[in-house]
Amino acid sequence: MLRDNQQFNESIKSNSAFLDELRQKMPEFFTALNIFSKTL
């Protein structure tokens, strides 16, 4: 059961309007691969 949950969590991909809006307004927080990064 735990393994199934871990595999499910790894397969989730974010594709929401909210993230698209954040990418447009704050692109400095996203890497070239559109991965959110808090470190600057």
C-alpha cells in the first residue's frame, strides 16, 4: 500500500492554471524545466 502511494505521488504532474499564472508573474522562481525552486 505504501509503495502504491509513493508510485502514485511520483506520477503526478502539475498542470494547472494557477501554476501557469505563477510562472508568468514570477518566472525567477522556476527553473528551465518549469520546476518550482525556492532558492535564489
